[in-house]
Amino acid sequence: METPTQFAYRTLKGIGVVNAAPAYDLLSGFQRPEGNLRCCVYSPCGRYFAWASLQNVTVVDASVGHIVTTLPAENVYELGFSPRGTFIITWQRPSKDGNGEAIKNLKVWRVVEEGALDAGGIEHHVVGRFVQKSQTGWNLQYTFDEQYCARVVTNEVQFYECGDLSTVWNKLRIDGVSGFAISPGHNHCIAVFVPERKGQPATVKVFHVPHFENVVSQKNFFKGDQVQLKWNNEGTSLIVLAQTEVDKSGKSYDYGETTLYLLNANGDFDSRIDLDKEGPIHDVSWSPSSKEFGVVYGYMPAKATLFNARAVATHSFALKPRNTILFSPHGRFVLVAGFGNLTGQMDVYDLEKDRTKICTIEASNPSVCEWSPDGKHILTATTSPRLRVDNGVRIWHVSGGLMYNEDLQELYHVTWRPQDPATQSLDDGLHTIPTPHSSALAYLGTVKTPSKPVGAYRPPGARGQMTPLAFKREDEGGAAYISNGSLSLGNSVNGFGKPRKREVPGAEGAVEADGVVPGADGDENLTKTALKNKKKREAKKAKDAADRAAGLVPMTDGVPPASTPSSSRSPERRDRKGHERNRSRGSQDMRPRSQQRQNGTQAGTRVPPPVPIPTVAVQGVVEPPDVTVTSPGTSGTPQDKKIRSLLKKLRAIDDLKMRRAGGEKLEGTQIKKMDTEEEVRRDLEGLGWNE
């Protein structure tokens, strides 16, 4: 006889335990606790269910709801069980005693004391105590048979025998270790992670317990600030999902760079998993068979692909906005969904029938999604604090129908009771669809089905036309997203074609000159600042003409020196080539535009150079001396330009030296640039420049 499935939830007012299909009723022997309950959890074996209140921790038998034991642990924030439910672990917030020493806030208890017959038959003693400051990764990790457990401390992983936590049984010494994962299979393996530091790559190493002197498998890589270590159920292969906190390439502002690696526990295979779509890795999950895994990756719409144990792609699903992949407990079905900031659609595929799509479930704003242990139902829930409205639990059949619905106020946590899939027979559930619960029928009666599909808003001028490809997603026939923020479109594939010139109906076409925009030089089209600058240029031009007429400007063979566009600029602005406006690339006339126009001449016409004004010597009048004003950077000779370029490089090298002295890590190209300092100084000396 099959064991009925069960789930538990925690709300603002209390905790509830519900028997699932087909009854969907509360567990009869369970007395619902009320008050401030911080956490609740099932044991991995499914035998016990526990929750923590302000005064103590209560453990009940999950099958009948009777209290098994009560632990005198106050203000517990986290609970956990060992794999077989022998031990229960509690975590309290870090604190200090009267002497200023840290209190051991991580405690390990035995669920049932030896000789205890009932809940209050014997006083409980703590099996082990530890100081655990961080709430992230707070729990001990156990081997599948509860023979050993381990925890990470500074530069080492400490192993204990589960029956004696007072003394360290063995140590795995690795400098800089920040995380580890013990395999769940029958072989005792451990994978440890060391992040990047001092230019050295990050490392993941696999060891057999307790033979720590030999590394079984190892993978070195960069771009790994943090990792997720995912073992398969048999403990024979390990997936490493490496991620950086910041994308230094600038391709994404909300995702770090992610890479995926696969290692075998026996050391005969390790490889980077190559993905054929650019973008972040959203999710990766092992199949319960341990022979394949699924990955969701790429910019939206993302791509979901199945790989075998050798990281070879075997099947890819259609592109859709998805970020989650989950295998059913028996490995027959796979769910590919889009949660978080996506709409909550879930696609269910049958892997035993050529990976055909069974259905698409429309779940509204789910924050929790789990397969039931029988592999026939899917639980979704909207929880707080992500959303404080529309909280509740819904259970769907694998065929897509809603089976159960319960609205709850401020739902914080919901989970299935763990059960061995072997105890649940997986018949062809698609042919025998059960009758929905009355709560599901009542909910479906309140849902309004739109009579007409609602599309995106289209302005009146665009209605009745085909949607340009630039506004379509990739899965709808649009162009693929490229990391530089653009779309991979051709010249006219986006539906708009070449950008059209602005045309006024009935107006005559303006004659365009090389690189000159028609009508751009009219005073009526200029801003106040541009008009003011134009008047200044014209006034300066008139003053220069008057000075030449008075003989105040030195002449060379009767011709005044030609003015340059940068003669009125400071040396610093002349060095910034990016600030120079290239008005016409094909034109060789480099004079200011104010000199290219003469008294009402149209834009775009060639203006002859100004006629030199001859200097007339007047008797009795002494000609002014030839005064040449020199300033740094005004010389236009190739030698001066070379000196300015070398000085600019020298200033950049000095800036890099200051940054390195301040502790900043420089790139390889910057260090190479600093090594050219002596060469730059020799070039300056060769050009005759002295400090």
C-alpha cells in the first residue's frame, strides 16, 4: 500500500500539516501550534517533523502527529536533521557571555535518547557544541550512513565521528578553503572549494574520506568568486557552477559571469561544459537517475538543454523565458519554468515518450515549486516576504489540472514530506486523472477566462501592420540578443529598413554639400549658447582683420599667417582629439566654419581664401617690431607633437604607479605600459626635451 503524501506549512499564526492526495485534510493526531514560530523542517528520512518556538524545540512523528520529544533550546533560528534522523541540530544567534567569550551556539542533540520511552521520560543532553557565527552554511554535513560529519573552519575541514563530537577525528588541511560538499552516495567523497587569491586561479578538489593525502580529481579556473557544488544521487559526478560577483566584461550589470564544470569522483573525467547561447546560467539540476542533468542558460528567452554524464548535449527544448529546471523524483518528467521576475509558466515534458510536451501550467507569482514524492503532483506557493498578498498553496496534477488550493495569510514556508520514491508506484498518471478537491473547483469558478487574448499595446498609427522583428523575442521569430546591448539585425531585417531623411511635404529639397547638413547654420536654428559663440567668433575675425590692416600682425612675403581652428584653445583641449568636431571627413578645408561663410553665402558652397592685404609703409611711421608670442603646445611641428605624445604617456605611467602604490590590482597591459617608462624617457632626451 502506498504511503499518502504530506506537506507542511508555516504562517504568521501557526503551523499546519496536511495529508495530500486524495484526501487533502489535516493530519488528525497533530495539534497545531500557534504563536511566534521561527522555523520548521522534516527529517530527510521523512520520519520526524520539528519546529522551534521561543521556549523550546518540538519533534513529532510525521505519520501520526504525536510528540516524540521536546528539546530545551531557546531562541532557535535554524533547525536540521541528520540523513537518518538520528540527530537534530539547532542554531542560535551568536552571542557572548559575561567574560566576553563567544557562546557555542550550534548544538547537536540526539532525537531519541537511549532508554527513553516517551517525550518526557529522560533529560536530553547535548551531543556536541560549536561556535558558528555565520548563518550561511551553518549546518554540519553528514555522510549518508551517519558515520562521519564535517564542518569548515579557517584553512581546514574538520571531521568527527557522529557518536563523539568532542574530539576531531581527522582534518583536511587546505589553505583558503571556503566551502565543501560531501557526496550523498555510498562512497565517502568530499569536494572542497578555494576561491581566487593573489592572482592564483580558483580550485575545486575531490578527496576520498579519509585518504586526504591524494587528490582524486581537481579543476582550476578563473572567474570563480563563489561556487555551487552539486553531487548526483549516486555520488559519482560533481557539477561545479562558478560565478563572479561582478561581470568585469561589462556585458551584464545584474549578473556576474557564470561557468559550468563537470568532474567525476574517480578522477577519469573533468571538463568545462560548453554552452551555445550567450548569457548567464540560470539553473542546473541532476536527474535522479544520475545519468543526465539539465541546464537553463542564456539571455531571455533562455535555452534549456539536457546533457549526459559526459557533458554531451542530448536534447534542447524550445527557447522560452525560463529560469528553472526540476526533474520528478522517478526521473520520468522534467519541469522547465520561469519564476521570479517572469510570469510563472511551467512546461512539463515526458522524458520516456520522446521528450514530448505534456502541458503548460499558468501559476501566478510562485516563489516555491516542488515535485511531490509520488512524481504525479507539483506544489507551488506564493510566500512572504517576497509577496505579502495572494499568499497560498496550490497543487497541480502532472497533466496540468489544479487539484488543491488553499489561501493563507502571510505564508512563510511550505515543503513536502520527504519519502523514498521506491515506496511510491509510478503508474501512467496521465490516463488516470483524479478528481480535483472542492477548494480547487471553487477557485477555478472565480477565475475569469479572457474571451479575447490581450496583446501588447499598439499606437493607432501602427495598428493593422506586422510587428517589426526588432520588437519580437527570439522565440517569436525576432533577432538574438547580443551582449553589447544591441540586436543581431541586418540593414533592413528589423522591419524599418534604412533610416529615412526628414522630409517636409511640399518643400523643395535642399542641396547637400560634402558633410554639411542643410539648414544647420541658420541663426534661427541655433541655441542661445551657439549664437553667442558665433558672435564671438565673428567679432574676433573682425578684430584680426583690423589688426592686419593696421600692420600689427607680422607678414611673411606679404601673406598673413593662416589661423588654425585650435589656435584659440588651450593646450590641454588641443590634446583631446575626441573633443575635436570633424565636420567633414572628405573636405580638406580645416578653417573654422565662420570663415567658410561670407556675408549671406549659403552653406555648402566653397569660399575662396581671404585676399591678403598688402602692408603700405608710411613715411615717418616706424613699423612695429616683429613680436612672436610663444606658449607651450602652440607649435605644430612634428617634433613638438611627438614630445607632447611622449609626455602624455609619461603622465599615464606616473598615474599607474600611484594606483599600484595605493594597493590597486593592475592588469597585464597596464604593467607592460609601466615597463616602457625608460624607453619613453630616452625618446624624450633624443628629441631634446629636458625636465
